[in-house]
Amino acid sequence: TLELQGEELGARVEFVQGNYDDSPEGEVRKDLDATFAKWENAKRVERCNRGKVRKAEEGLFVAGRAPYGYKMDENAKGGLAVDSKQAQVVRRIFELYVRERESIRGIARRLSADSDAITHSGRSKWAHSSIRRILKNTTYAGHGFYNKNQRDGTKTEARPREEWIRYETTPLIQEWMFDEAQERLAENKRIRRKQPKRIYLLSGMVLCRNCDRPYHAQTRPASKERR
């Protein structure tokens, strides 16, 4: 623990609350208080999650900040009211990607050059990851899901689909356009997996038998003028 590590370095831990002394009784009180605090925190998380699940089952969005293009409003469909200005940007992103076959990089460049296209954080510069998240978000096609993932230590794992809770939203685009965007994203991913990050003699020709990804060369500085 941090306390033991501090003691090994010669530091003394002082408690603002609890008045734990170095006696066996003080150690027991400290352990009991820590156990009850951990239990209370677990119960609080459980109550919070139970409330979120109940809210999602009522058909409301509960996953934190409203997706770009919407604003929180429990009286609106799915608890999300359309933000007309942001919704125009969302529709433009899908139009550029599906109809005009523009790349995500190209979309980011166009939006960053448009003073009217402001990001969720109020900035004018768009990141590729923000555009990709919008293209993959089912909310814009008229529905969303809660309880899709679960934490396992430091990892996030997908829950079984039957545990997902679906809620309906006001669509910003037609469903066929969303489906075509997903097809193009999947195809681009397949192509990208076979493209090496660096070009060398056997570029794209040597693939891993297990994951089908290409082997690639790496360089490192040998001096300021040479790699």
C-alpha cells in the first residue's frame, strides 16, 4: 500500500480523521473503516448503475454528455433534443463520406476550414477520431444502446447483445446512409490492415499467418544526418 511504501522511505502518515495510533487497536480500526468505506462505495456505484439502467429502460439517453448534434432534454424523444446547428454538421459529415466519398482526413480538413463548424468543445479544428465516432454512432440513425460494455479491471469488454438496452432517438440521417457509412468504414479497415506503415522492398507482401497484418520495417536515428 501507499502507507507502507511511505514508511519504507521514512515518511510518516498523519490522518486528518480517525486518529489511528500505532497500537493493534488503531490498526484494527483503520482496517475496519477502510473495509466499510469500500463497501459503501460499491453500494453507491450499484445504486447509480441501477438508476441508469432503469432510466435507459424508460427509453432515455443516460451515457453522459449528449452526442454531438443533440442536447439533453428529458421531454424530447430519447431524452435528446436536436441541436439544429450541430445537426447540420453531422448531416454534412455523412453526405461527404457517403455521397462524395470523401476521406475522414479530407472531411476534417474541410470542417476545420469552416468557421461555422464548431466541435463539441467549442474549437474549430476537427480531429479524425471525432469524425469517426460520429460516423459510427447509431444515435444519428434513430436509436442508441446502453449497457453495451462492461469493465474488467483495466479492460473494456462487450456485453452479450441480449443485455443491451435500446432507446429511440430523433434521427438526423436516413438509415440507409448510416448503413453505407458502416460498409465503407469496414472496407477501409480491411484495406488499411494490408497496407504497411512504411514502404520497403517487400511492402505488403509479408503477412502474419495469425492476424493477417503486414510486417513492416522500422528505422531509428543513427546520427543527426542519418537513419
